[in-house]
Amino acid sequence: MAEFESLEFRTSFTVPDTLTVRQQLTFRGAAALAGGDMFVRFWAASKTIIENWESEIIPDMNNFDIDEASDPLAADVIQWTGTLISGHIAKLGTVPKNA
């Protein structure tokens, strides 16, 4: 499991080191269906693979309404999470050197 933590955002979570084809397709589908800007799409997709979510700012990621909430730190947490996970997903498809 890949572990991510931010003391600044008081948030941590894990994601799998490898994804099954179903997880990959679910991730892609969630991003496509979310619509909106890049961060909204990454957030929706990220929630499909995040495990062990802990956050003081967004305690329940699955029941957090981005259309109702107004805390700027919540937007930062969402942006940080989506950026990290999209990078993690991109690295999963990278062939190691000297392989």
C-alpha cells in the first residue's frame, strides 16, 4: 500500500500499490462521470481507491458535499489528494528502468 500524509492538511490515507483492471476501470469511470474541472474529477475518481482515510478537515470523504461546504482548507485537501493519486496512478503504468 502506498501511504500519503499531510500534517498541514491533517489528512492521511492509503491506496493500493497495484490496481486490478476493475479498479482501473472504476477509477476512470468515476472521473468521466464526475464532470466539472480536473480537481472535481480527480476527487471523485480518487475516492474509489482510497483506503484508511483519516482527515480532520473532511472526516467522511464519501458524505462530504463539495457543493455545500465552504472551507478553503477542504478545497486544498481535495486538490492535494487528487494530485497525489493521479500521480500515483500514472506511475503504476511506468515500466521500471532495466526491466
